[in-house]
Amino acid sequence: MNKSMSNILIGAVAALVLLSMSVFVVDQRQRVIVFQLGEVVDVKIEPGLYFKVPLLQNVRYFDSRILTLDTVEPERFITAEKKNVLVDSFIKWRIVDVKQYYVSVGGDELRARTRLMQTVNSSMREEFGKRTIHEVVSGERDKIMEVLRTKADVDARKIGVEVLDVRLKRVDFPVEISSSIYSRMDAERKRVANELRASGAAEGEKIKADADKQREVILAEAYRDAQKTKGEGDAKAAALYSAAFGRNPEFYSFYRSLEAYKQSFKTKNDVMVVDPSSAFFKYLKSSGKSGK
């Protein structure tokens, strides 16, 4: 009985081992190739549970997600102007035909990446050689990336790979010429700034001169109007004085003499040497007689 139980346990263990060797699971992010004695006999692309012949068949898994191939160092290319530029780029790709992928590059991701990079670099060298720096940097950048993607995808299909996108992250000048370019740009900006300052100063002087001219004109017109008003006032005042004093000439003469006395003897130190019989003392003499 014990021997029979042992045989059953051994058989169960052997069945479990055999079953584990016969079953494999395909994840939704994977593609699987089934080999039999080194030959490809089946490809599994749908996720699920599958069976294989133990010891006779084996499987190999491949990642079907979108992968990124990024350049480690910027690549140097020459534009149509014979100018060197450094380009950073990356490629988005994935396996679409796992059997072709295995046959072409042996399922080696490193070989696939090398093939893709060589294709993109060759196309990039061709496209950059037909365009100027301005077109490469901004003018036709989107067009260049689309052309690169299309060409790379055509070649990548031969190894069972799809290229989803090719992007130029940065296009820059080499270090040895960047300083001279920046110096030239700085000089150009300073020249423009100086021209703007000179133009602004000239415009400012023009505005100031015009303002000074307007100020002189306004002051002259104001002075003219003031003098005209003053003259008109003096004329009216003279007419009023003339009309008032014309009614009594003797009073007018007396008033003028008082004004003369007032102006002549403002302080105690004023001294005047005049003939006593002068007309200047006419009203003073008259005043004295009146006082007697």
C-alpha cells in the first residue's frame, strides 16, 4: 500500500513537472515564437495560455511595446551651406512581425537598434545636405522629421519593425564655432541698439526744438497781447484823466505839483537847490499866503 502511494505521488509530481514544462503564458505586452529543434514552428501574438511539447519545443519572448532609441552623443551633419551642425534625435519603434524580426536580426535588440540608427543617420545626412541652417532649425524641421520617419519605416519593415516617430530634439552648432557666432550676434544686436538709440536721440532733439519753438511763439504772442491790453488800458486811463482834469485845469496843475513834491521829498535827506522864484514853489507860496 505504501509503495502504491509512493508511485502515485511520484506520478503526480512527474505530471505536474511535465504540465509546467508544457504550459506557457503570453502577456499582452509580448510576442512569442515557438521553436522545435531550432526551427520556428509557431508564433503567438494573442495573450493567453498555450501548450507546447516538453523537451521538444521551446519558446522565446519578445517585447511588443513601443521602444525608444535615443542618441548617446549628438551626431555631426553638414548643411547645404557646408556648415557643421550637431543634432540630438530619438526614434520610437516597435516589433510588428516577430518572425521576420527573428529571421533578420536573430531577435537581438542591439542589432535592430544599430540598423535603425544607421538608416536614420543616412537619411538625415541626405536631408540636411539639401537644406540651409535656417530650414533645418525652423523652416522645414517638421517636414524633415516626417521624411526621416517615412524612410526609416520603409527600411525597418524589412526586419519586422515599425518606426512610429523620428524627432530632432536639438540642432546646434559645434563648440568651436558657437563662440564666433554668438560674438557676431552680439555685435549685430549692439549695432541695432546703437542705431535705435541714435534715432531716438535725434527724434528727442527734434521734439525738444519744436517744443522750444512753440514756447517762444506762445510767449511772444502772450507778450504782444499783454502789451496790447496794457496800451489799451493806458489809453483809456489817459482819456479818463484828460476828461477829469480838463474840467478843472487849475486843480490838475495843483495835483501834478503835489505829485512832484511827493516824489522830490521822499526822505529827510533829500536836498534840492532851486530858485525861490521858480514855478516849482508856486503852490507852496500860495499855501503860505493862504495860511496867513
